[in-house]
Amino acid sequence: MTISEDQLKTWAKQGPTAQFTSTYETLKTYLNDSISPYYPQDFSIFLQGSYKNDTNVYGDSDVDVVIRLNQTFYTDLSNLPEEDKELWNASRSDADYTLDQFKKDVTGWLLKKFGSDVQPGTKAIYIEGNGNRRNADVLVCCKHRRYTRFKNWNDQNYQEGISFFNSNGVRIDNFPVQHSENCTWKHQDSKNWFKHTARIYKNLRNTMIEKKLIEDGLAPSYFIEGLLWNVPLDRFGGTEQQNFLDTLNWLWKADRSKFVCANDLYYLFHPTSLVTWRAEKCEKFLSKAIDYWNAA
């Protein structure tokens, strides 16, 4: 027995987007209000996650909105030679408007609008859906720079991402723009199979959760996209069954220790990092996916 061609076609379809679009526009408009306490600052509002990457499936509920303070940034200097680190430290200055103040201002502004629907989360501010408004996570962050060179402000190289702090005060750095751009390129290079396949794997995960074959949280969508981003282009395509089986077999047999996140700036697996997957969770997910295929 295998998963049918028709079932895989159904799983490949993108979930509805109308309510998501409406929710995002509502939040964006309010966050960008000129009377907000942080409006005089330099900030940007954009999407991340499944809706941003067109990999949302039926049942996806949360809209992931990012509000980023642009004038303030944190750095990763680990790739700089000592000379460049010294030049950086001699050139840096403290921010006039901090990320901590920005988050307090944004949180207060959201509470003023949405009241008890606003709940501070581990990483983002959760806003419970109400009426036609979907659940949303608002991530308050600033810019991040992973430096590869610094001589002076006119002679520097870095990868730009975002930095934010979780509820335990731990700083987390990530690169959502690179993730989204790389997924789009992979989709185009795979003749539009990549996002199609990501939705299949996400729906398979959701089905296995519903049937209590795996636990919720074992395979987050972000990591499924990262997992498939490592699959060679020649494994995508053919019939739905061939595409699924070819990608799954390759993932199971591959040396996954060399896999990188879709942003191409972190390894996909690490035992403690807050922005990477645990190798044993991935192995369990793939093993259960194979079992499901064989038993379907």
C-alpha cells in the first residue's frame, strides 16, 4: 500500500489565504499608525513563515508578522580576525533607542488596540483571533549583522538578519529574508516542485499528528522547508508518488549532518541552538513518514 496519487495532489494544494491577507493588513495598518509611540523611529513591517513562503496548508492558523527596528542592530563578530574586531569595538556606539524600549512600545500599542487578546509569548507577542481576524504572532526585533569584514564604516561586509530576545533574555539571531529568497529560488529551479512538495510533507505531518503517530512540535514547518531545501533538484518531479518517494528516500539515506538551513547560514541540526532542529527529531519524523507510506 502507498499514499494515493490523488491524496498527494490534495496535500500539495495551498491553503486559503483571504483571512490571512485581511489579518496581515489589519495588523500592518495599526502597527504603522502615525500616532504610535515608536512611529518616529526607523522600522519595517513584513511577513515571515508559511504564508510568506506560499507553503501554508489547510489548518495553518497563525500569521507571522515581523516588526523590525532598523536603526539599531546586534552583531556576530565570531568570523572577524582580531584586528577587525578591535576596529569594530573602537568604532561602535550605543543605540539611542534600544530594542527593549521598542518592544515595550509595540506591546503597549497592541494592548491598547486588542486588549486581552494580546498575550506575551516565549518569542513573539501572540494576538488571539477574533471574528474574521486570524491568530497572529508579532515578532519584535532589530537588525542583526554577521560580520565577515570590518575596517571602517565605508569598508565592511556582513550578512544582515534579525535579532530578538526570548522570554528568558536569550538573544536569538536569524535570517528570514535569506530563508524566503532561497526557498523561492529552489522552487523556481525545481520547476515549481519545491513548495508543492513542502506542502505535502506538512500535510503528512499534520495527518500523523491527528492520528497520534507523532507528537505536535516534532517537525515545525520552518525545519521541513529547510530539510527539503537540501534535496537535489533531480529528485523533484515525475508523478506525485514518484516525487514524494524519491525525496523521502534521498533524505533517509543522505548524510544529514551536512545539511544547512534554507538561509544557508546555519547548519540545520545542532544539539542546543535555538534556531536549528534536533537530529533525532528529524530522524523520527522521516522514519514515521516511511512507516506511514508503507502502511497507507
